[in-house]
Amino acid sequence: MVRASGVFKFATILFVFIVAIFLTFQLLDINLDLKLHDIFARSTSNEGSEYFKSIKPVKIKCGLVRECPTGHFAFKMASGAASVVGPRICLEDKILMSSVKNNVGRGINIALVNGKTGELLKTAYFDMWGGDVAPLIKFLKEIEDGTVVLMASFDDPATKLNDEARKLIADLGSSIISQLGFRDNWVFVGGKGIKTKSPFEQHIKNSADTNKFDGWPEVLEMEGCIPQRI
């Protein structure tokens, strides 16, 4: 009887000892998990956030491929698409003309910008299919020296153009205006008082053999950096 009682006590002590060891390991595991969680949380909230901040993409004005150097204005523009979507002109990350702004129309679309500050001075469009060339000529003659001139075609930019209007646009630096024809696509950046021909000009002829749309050539896009006037 005494022996049985001794065995029972030994078994009880062994059981308590095993339970104590089990509980100790459980507490250690919980504490370890908490520490690991805390370390991970601090890592993701501090180092991780700093890492993602460091790789945040840089936004370039008007969506250009690369930034313009100091003393230049970033621009991006597109001609109209057939007779459906109007042209779009962006300067220094500001949309100057577009269908969304509701300030474009059939013919030649023009934005005038201060060559020193980049400030938008005026926008206008002139219908060269059903309109009159006289308002365009008057507008061109009133442009002041030092003004940057951005032009984009929409639908038909040329039918009503005459020699006087073409000469005035050529004086702004255009090399192509003398060739501009019915439903051609054309984009151009020049300036009043420019001494040379502008490097910012693109032209595509209306041709049944190459037209992307039915009766119209594909859209022209052009981007670059305009030197600031001093």
C-alpha cells in the first residue's frame, strides 16, 4: 500500500513537471512569434516604405520621354484624327487645346504662348474648308515678336489657304506650309521673329495608298523642348 502510494506521488510529480515544461515552451513560442511579428512590422512600415518611396516613378511634364533642360518649355502635341477627334496641345504639363476643353475645330488650330514666361496668351481655330482665310491672315499679322506659336491640323487645313497666309506662316519658321494640301496632317511649332526655320514640324500627305483612315492620313504626334526667349 505504501509502495503504491509512492508510485502515485512519483507519477503526479512527473506529470506536473511535464506540464510545466510544456507551458514554458508554449510561452517561449508565443513570445518569439510576437517578437518576429514586431520586427517584421517595423521593417515593412519603415524600411519598406522608404524603399518604395525611393523607386516612385518621376512624372515628366506633358508625358515626355525625358525631362527638358533648364531654360526650355516642354511640349507635346497631336494633330486631329480624321474628322472625329480634334488635336491636342500640351505645354509645361498644361493642356492648351483639346476636344475635352472644347476649344478646337476644323482647319488650323493655333495656340499663342509668351516666349519668356510660357503663359498662354490666346487660342483660336480657323476653318480652311468652309470658312474664310481673311480672319486667319488678320490673326497672324497681329502676333507680337517673342511669341511662341503652336499649330495643329484637323480634318482639312489647306483648301482655303492662299499665298499671303502661307507666307505669314512661313515667316514663323515653317518649311512645309507651301506644300500643305487638302486633308494633310500637320503639326508645327514656330515663333514670331524667328531667324531660322523651326526644327519642330511634321507633315504627312493625304494619299489613298497610305491613309490609315478612310480619306485621312494617320495622326501625327510630336514632342520636344522649346528654348525660352531671353
